[in-house]
Amino acid sequence: MSNASKRAAGTAKELHGKIEKNVGKLVGSERLEAEGRARELGGRAQKETAKASERVKGAVEEVTGRVQSAVGDLIDDPKTSARGQLRKAKGKARQATNR
């Protein structure tokens, strides 16, 4: 399962939990309300775990880009340096998207 689908599944689980919690409140069922709250928190945790994983991947991509860019500068290869800068920017964007 990809991180995007894990994130979507977490969001769906969180939403399902919110609905279940509110239905429990509405009908006066503490058990249903508690189960909904638990499902909501589980979904939120699943979503945040997927986001954290993407942030780590972004950090690795950023560092790899920095190294590639430095190597390009060191060997005086503008293409390698530019590819490194692009990879670094992609890594930063991936991290920012998953905050």
C-alpha cells in the first residue's frame, strides 16, 4: 500500500470515527461514542504516520540532492549540479507538502 493510499485510508477511518462518535452522542450511547473516538484517533495516527514517512523520504531526497549538487560543483559539471539542485528542491517540496 502506497503512502498516498495509507494517508487516504487514515483520513477515511478518521472521518468514519467522527461520524460514529457523533451518532453515539446523538443516541446517547457512550459505548458507540467511545468506539468512534477510538477509530477517529486510530485514523489520525495512520494518516500522520504516512505523512511522517513522506517527510523522511523528502529529507533523504534533499540530502541526496545536496550531495549531487556539490559533486557537480566539485567536478565542474553544471548538468550534475543542476540535477542535484532539482532533486534538493523536490525533497524540500515533499517535506513541505506533508507537514
